[in-house]
Amino acid sequence: MRMFIFKAIADEISPSKKTDEFVSWYCTQHDVGVNIEYHKDVIGNHATEAITGSGSAFEWVADRLEGMAVKGKGCVTEHVALTSVDLGTVGKLGSEVVAVLQDLLGGRLGPVVSR
């Protein structure tokens, strides 16, 4: 069983503690053959995580369909930052989604580039 789970720590709609508890429970109850990659966003909220997290999930599923192995064995939790999202992945979601995300972030998406 392979899963990708993403959650904003500051999710104001669905408490991240419940997702933490689910991941912990699933990993202890199903420790053989379970690979869970759990991304906990230290910056985002419910709306921003829905966009950036779905981009990461899309890429994760695409990698599995292309035969790429999961990052690690067992249950792996990574703390990620919203603005460190791969712009190539977000771009796959379409220009409308990128525009909404930029608006939610106050116009900033990705690293600052000097011109």
C-alpha cells in the first residue's frame, strides 16, 4: 500500500492533528508493506494547501504510474514550505490555478529572481 498525504499545519477547516493521528494509526496498524509519504506544510492554510498539495499529489501519482519508486520505505513525514513548491508541478495544473495561488500568496510564487 502506497499513499501520499498532504496537510497544512495551520489548516483552519480540518485540524492537522486528526491527520497526524490517522497517519500514526495507519502506520502502526499496517506496518508491513505500507509506504506513506506525508507532507506537512508549515506555512499554508486550507485553501493554499488544496492547491499546492494537489500539485504535489498529482506529481506523486504521475511518478508511480511511470514506474518510479517511492522515496522511502515505511512511513516518512516531511515538513515542507508552501513557497518551495515545484513551479513545474503547479504549472501542470493550469494558468488559472497558478493565478489563484499567486493571489492567495500576495503575488509571490517561488523564489525571488533579480532582473
